[in-house]
Amino acid sequence: MINRCLLCEALIPLTLTVNTLFHKPKFLCEQCTSSFTKMDTRRCEHCHKKLAEDEIECRDCLFLAKLNVKIEKIYTIADYTPFVKSMILQYKGLGDYVLSKAFAEILLHHYSAYFFKKYDYIISMPISKTRLHDRGFNQVAAILDAAQILHQDVLGTQYRDKQSRMTKKERLQQTNPFYMKQPVKTGARILLIDDIYTTGLTVHQAASVLLSNKDCRVEVLAFARA
């Protein structure tokens, strides 16, 4: 039995044995899977940003401190390398939905299904109705579905321009676009999942809505750290 990598189309041979007979087929070759990783370098202990030589304190975290939003822990899987960027572009930008299976494989390669069971709510970062109409799917929700990870649709967002087109000051001055679609229980442990963590403003704005009037604990997982 032979599969091909969804990215590079390299052959992924599978020898049929008692041990492999009931395993799910792989969607990525070993080389592409291993390319989804983080460089071993000096980083912020909280947000995993690669720190500049003259950066004593993480400038991103200092910037976000103005929001007074407490995210307990941040997990990131890979650096936003050209390889990862092209994969996300193919998936999200070009609408290659089948790559949700590849991202699900990467997610479960780094975090077992057991990891997600400790959360009361797993929430994919929402996208606006306009972007959902244009793309046809929520990129993070599709990955969680492919990974068979139960997630809850409790958070919504209004449409806004892409954050990459704005300065940090302009982003901070924007109205928070996120809103609750349904309440979460008091004291809940929440995992918010996004595809790319850049400045962190977007996930902090989403977390601020989840934390309003609730004694909740919010953690964040992002596939790529820009």
C-alpha cells in the first residue's frame, strides 16, 4: 500500500502488518513533517517569540500588557518559515481544504488527543461571515474536525481589515471585533486555537471576551509563531 505526501507528493510506503493494518494512513512524508518545527534559539518564555540580540524583555508581551488580559499559557508548534508559510497559504489562501488532514496530522504529532481532554472548551479562532463565505470553511475548525477533536462554537467575530496592513498602534486602537455567541460556564478551562500567532493582539482580544465576568482560565495554541 502506497500513499503520496499531500505537499511534496513523495511516496509514503506502508508495509501491511498486524501493527499497521488498523493505523490511519499518513498524509505527510517524514521530511515535510519534520519541517514543521521551531528553531532552537533564545525566545520569550511566554509567547515563544524569537528575541533580538538587544531585546531583554519581549516587546510583543510588553505591548500586549496594555490590554490587561491574562493568557495563562501559549503553545506554538512551528516557526513561520517559508515552508510553513507556503503550506498555510495553500490551505487558507487557495482553499486547499484537503490539507486540513495534513494539519491535523501535525497537530496530533505534537499534542496527543489526551492533551485536549483537560479543557472544558476548545475554541477555534472564529472568522467573519464574509471570510467564511469567501473561503468556504474556518481553517482551524476544519483541522480540529479532521483530528476528531471536539470543539465548541461559542465565539464570533465581525469583519475587519487584515491586521498585517496596520501598525501596532492602529491595531490597538481598533474596536474589539469578538463577541460571545453563547455563554461559557464560570471557572472553565479554555483552549483557544489559531493558525498564526504574530503580535498576539487578535488572540488577546478574543480572550478578553471569554474572560469578561467569568473566572475562567484561557490558554492559546497556535500552529505557527511569526
